[in-house]
Amino acid sequence: MKHKQDLSRRTFLRNAGLSGIALTIGCYWPSLGKSVGEIIHAGDADNSATELMSWISIDSAGKVTIFNHRSEMGQGTWQSIPQIIAEELEVSMDQVSIQFVAAHPDKYGPQPQEGSFSIRGWCQQLLRMGASAREMLIEAAAKQWGVEASGCYAENGQVIHRSTGRKLSYGALVKDAVQIKPPEQVKLKERKDYKVIGKPLRRNDTLAKVNGAAVFGLDKKLPGMLYAVVERNPRFRGKVKSFDDSATRSVSGVVHVFKVQRPVFDLSCEGVAVVANSLWAAMQARKLLKVEWNDDGFEHLDSEILVARMQEDLHKPLPSAAFETALKNASAITAAEYEMPYQSHSCMEPLNCIADVKDNSIEIWGPIQEANWVQADLSERLHIPIENVTVNMTFLGGGFGRKAFLDYPVEAALISKEMKAPVQVMWTREDDMSMGPFRGGALYSCRGGVDAQNKIFAFQIVSSSQYFGSGTIKDAEPQPVTVNSGGVAGLASDYYQSIPHYSFGNLPTKSPIPTMWWRAPGANVDAFAAESFIDELAHLASQDPLAFRKAHLNSPRYQALVNKLAAISSWETRRKNDGWGVAITECFGSMVGQVVKVSRKPDQKLKIDKVFALIDCGWYVNPGIIRAQIEGSIIMGLGAALNHATHFKEGKAVERNFNSYLMPRINEIPEIEVHIMENDEKPGGVGEPGLPAFAPALCNAIFDLTGKRVRKLPFRLEEV
């Protein structure tokens, strides 16, 4: 596959980042049209290390450094990407050190971290990179010995000659290896021969995170660095009408107070930056700042108004005569409405970023989820060549989509430019939780019917919600619902084949509140309505909920998943005094089934006894990381179902810290048992697919026990 050489950097970054273009050994790098053979590098002038294919560095002592081109926010790429390369390179993980790389699309391809894409989008390229480097090292050894390369093999960081047993370390071979043309084709291992992939190896970043050695954005410091906090409009948009900084400037350590531009998607907004020689001084000084905002040009909404508006919008999509006829022809019909709240991302590490802007260069350090996007955006905004914009990724204390937004690096860069010094911009917990963008709330109207064979005959979901973006200030034009086209995020794909009549519709609700991705975007709201309503249809048909799903999920892969889910949960042994709920969802290339078991405590209040989770993510790297991600997703889903939501009053977020935006406590977490399907399917995502199934499975279990449907989140277990 060839690409035009004159493709602009901006276009490449936009297209590659959003479409997930794959880069493959032996093919052309999209940005430059270069094959792998053209990107082999010799080391530094002191020859301390030699770089193979930009991803692997081996020094003369044989120390292997594998570079991780994706952000690490807890999802495990720091371990799993090097683990893939190490497998084909024939080194063990205890021989490997790992380093982040800066944004460099020409060298590493697209680096945005979204859509659970790191493994499913990169595994083949990474395997081939490791294998190509191995073959080059083998050929270098064969040339030194004057033997055929076919008589040599690599193992444990060495090349070994089969017939004589002679050995050479990678360190002794790497200088010769870089002179060898990389092979156009390499043979990859069969799964049965893996030594590293598929093993629950301990994560290399765990110890560093426990002992404090890991560098997060907040840990990074530069000589002469200043600190800044920004006062932003609590209504998210608008500009500064005036501000009084007389008291602010009286605080010891304050260096400057000034107006700063800040982007909110496509909007150009303003804030007031307080810069000081310590973070404490900047934070205390900001408390004394008085700002008058120019924010009269948009609505200041309460949550109740937003919900009422969504309720009206639910009935605006234009109906389909064909679907209405199909619904009338069903043997039995039912309907239900579901409500999902707005949510904050509330990462453990609040937003922060360091920028050092000079006349013709920018350098960024921080918890960056989308390094390429930040690099391209700053180049465009500050009119600095993209090759002079360096974006360095630190560890991220959570991301969930929020740290893919561009606002906080832009703030840091603009303040650094004004101050002519490196500056770290810090968002306090209150800033981080109340300033958005948020996960948008949504309402769903579901209608459906079953036929005489107790299978779904007609199925419709219409939603009203906010689309991702800065918000809308105009009413949308109603569009017709779709019939047998379109889809709902998180709904198992087999339903589109097994349901003869399905229909979907949506209307974006008018609101000035900025919204964006939140872990498992789309599916984290849609799947609650879809899988809850599937359960209601099973009840309408008087069918076992799991058997009902199995009757519609007809592909061999789904049949295997349902059978395994029944087995691991002992579904057939459930008792009348317990509540059992199931949900099966699909997103980012993976399928997940969850069974939740609930019961009554002696005081008759509900408790969650156990969660059984089964993921089919196809080919996988590290089962330990997968289990951790599924457990974390379930806990995050539990918090969103039972503990927290963001509300608005006069256009401002009400919840500003963890005293009101309540997180689940450790004593509230049920036992979680995670299983992984074993097959040779293409790899799917892991960081996000584990979340959407939990809430519907929980609510379906509550119905099984109590006969009460929970259709609005969040809710309180003790009140059911």
C-alpha cells in the first residue's frame, strides 16, 4: 500500500490518529513512504547503543531497551508492547528495560491512545519488528562464523550455532546487524511456541509505582520552572469581562497574573492565569482573585431542565411505518425508558502539564494520552514547525479519555510563552472534576416484541443525548429512525442478524455543557439500555435470560462464550432466594459476558455477592493485565451505577470533590472472578470492553430477586 509523498503532516496526524492506520514491516510508513530498511539507525557518536528499527536499542553489553510508543495510564501498554517485541526478539523480560518515546509520527506511526487500540492495532507490526531484528542478529552471527544463517537460532539474547554450540551475545552482534538489510518477510512463531506472550508476567512498572520511582506528570520538574493555576469560568465557556488581581498579587511568590486563551473544542474561551514560584503560592493567590465573566450568550441550565429537554427529544425522531407495522405483528410487545447521568472522569491524577516555549520550539512533559494530536495542535496554534515540537509522555494516573483533550497542554504552552520560562500548569481536584468535559447524560426509549417462537421479532432504541463536543446552542432537526441499519454501541453484533426488524434513532439535545469520551465511549451508556431491555424481552417471552440470549447469538464464537459463561458462573445451580443477572456486550473488537449475583442481608438490604466476568478478546498478550483491566472496569462501572453522577445548577457542576462525587470503597467491592476465552481470533481491546456489561447485569439480577426494574442510574442499593 503506497501513500502520496506530499501528504501534509496535519492531514496525516488527523487521519492516522482517528482511523487507526496500521504500519507493517515490509510496507511503507504512511507519512514518508519509507520501508523498514530505510529506518535502521546507527547509535550515538559514542557508540554506546545501537538502535534497530527505532523500537529496539541494544548496547555492547547486550542490554536491550524496548521503546513504548503509547501512553501508559494503567492499562498495561508499558508491559504488553515490549512483551510482544521480546517474544520474537528472543529475550526474556528481565533482560529488557522500557522507555517512553516522544511524539514522532514519522518514526513510530500514530500514537494516540484511544479505542483500546494498542494491542489490537499494533500486535502484528510489533511481532514483525521483533522477528526482523532477531533475523538480522542471526545473519550477523552467521557471517562472523562463516556459516549458513539457517544453521543458527536465537535464544535468551544470544545467537547459537546448532552444530557447534558456539554463542554470540546480541551486544557483540548489534553493530554488524544494523548494516544488514531487514528481511522483507519473516516467519512468526506459532502460539504454542510462545515463551513470553500469553504468560501472566509481573508488570515492570509495578515496583516503580510502589516505591515512587515512576515519574508521573506531577513529579516532573525543570530548572527555573514556574507554577500556574488558571481561574476558568465555572460555566465552561465564555470570556473574561474584567478581573481584580490586587489581592492576588500581594501573595508572596506571585510573579504574574494575566488573561489566557483556552480552547473548549472549537470554542475560544478565556481564563485568568496566576503564576508563582511555588504551586502553593499560586493556589492560595487564586483564591483572592475576583473575576467577572462574560457568559450571557448561552443558557445556564439545571439538571432538571436537561432531563426534561431530553425527555421531549425522545419523541422527536420521525417514526418508520415499516417498523410500526412489524411491532404490531409481534405476538407480545413491551416498552421501557432508561436514564443515564452525566459523569466526571475524576482520574486519580488531576490534569497537569509542563511547557517550555522558546522562539522556535516547544517542549511538553506530562500525562498525555494523545501525543501526536498535542504535537500537531501546538504546532498549528503557535506557528512553530512540527519537527520543533517535542511532546514527552510521563506515566498517567488514569485517563479514561479526558487526557486526550488538548486544553491543558495549550494552557501550559501559552502561559510559558508569556512568561518566557518553563511552566507547570496544575488543575486542582475541584478544577478537574467540575470543569468538564463530561460524559454526556442520555435517555432511551425502548420498544420491542417477541414472536410465537419466543424470539425477538421487533426491537427499537431511540435516544436523546449530547454528542461529543463543546455543546450545542441550537435545536437539531429531527431525522427519521433507521430500519434494519445503524446500531447501538455495545450491542452484540449477532443481534443484527437474528432480529428481523430493528430500528434506531437519536437526537442531539441542545445544551452548552461540553462532553467527550469516557471509558468505553458510547457503549458505557447505550449498553445499559440495550441489555436491560433484552432482559425485559426475555421476561416477556417467559424465557431464561441466558438461554434467551443464546437463542439470538448464533455465531460459533458467541455460542462458545455463552456456554462458558454458564459454566463458570454455575448458572444452572441458581436458587430462588438469590438474584442472578446477565449481560453480554461487544465493543472495541471484544465480547464480554458478565453474571452478577445479589442477595438480601439479614437487615433485608441488598448486597452484591459476586461478579463473574468472561472476555473474548481473541489473541492476547498478558492474562494478568487482562484480569486487572476487567476488575478495574467493573469497579468503575459499579461506581457509575451506584455512587456518583455530575449534576448542574445554573449551568455549573455541583459535585466538585470526592465528598460529593462518591467513589466506591474497598468494603463495597464484591468478589470478582475473571476468565478469558482461549481461541485464535484477531485481538480485541481490553481496557474498555469490561465496563458496559456490569450495570445491566446488576440491574437484571436485582429484578430477578425483587421483581423491580431499575431503569435510572445511579441508584442506591439500600433503597431497592
